Amino acid sequence: MRSYLRLAMVMMFCTGVAHAANDDILFSGKLFFDTGEVIRVAGTLTGDGLGYPNNSYSIICIEARKECLVTSVEQIGVMQVGRVEYPYAVPITRWTSAEVVAEEDISLVGCVRTTIFIERKSEQVRWVEEPVNQALAFCARSNGAVHRFTIEDSLGEKKMRAK
């Protein structure tokens, strides 16, 4: 039995096909907290085109620092979690009583730029990834599509609420 499991895992690795359930790991539900000067959002990034749909993102936006700090972790296999990503800063381009927008600068080496829209009253978060630097050789494998995601309850949280 163990050799069969090992063979299946090697085949998944070699073919790039993941057969993990999307909810083996239970992440916490969505959190939205707004003090006026600090906004904290945590939850699962959801939408079409995600490599790892069972994930957890944490975003904290600080008006005085003019930046949002983002970190994440993803389920990468059966009962397997990837590394917690190092926090990175996304500059805030707009801070109003209705909305906060943070947008990555276009770098010389990235193929995608992320913009985060936080709607304060509705407590909704939109995460948009748009292609940049598409003429560069290492961006050739990018499909050039704009991806739109939202921060929602985790898959496990949705499953528990449905019971």
C-alpha cells in the first residue's frame, strides 16, 4: 500500500497534476476589522485561476505607513501546507472613508501587478492581478489574462456552516 501511495505521489509530481482535496486543511473564516486608521482582513483568496484554492491570506493596511502588508499560506497537497510566505508591502494609492486601494509598483522582473481594493462599508475585498512586462522572455508563459479574486470564508468554514 505504501509503495502505491509513493508511486502515485511521484506521478503527481512528475506530471504536475495535483489530486488533493480542496479542503483537507481547515483554515479560519473571514475576518474584517477597521479602526479607521488600520484595516485588517484575513480569509481565503477565491476565484477562477488560483493554483491552490485552499489558502489563507492576511492583509493589514496602515494609513500612517501608507502600505498594506500581505502574507499567505496554501494547501499544496493532501494534508500538506506550503511555507508561510514572507510578508510583503503593497503601497496604498488611495485611502478614503469608503475605500482603500493598494497597488504594487511595476517592477522590472515581475510578470503580474496586484491591486487590492478594500470596500470599507460592505467589508468586501477584491484582488486583481493584471499582466505587466509581457514582452520579457521570462513572462512568455504568462497567459496575459487579468485575474479577479475576492477574500471570503475558507472552504472549511463554508463546509461547517452548511451542516
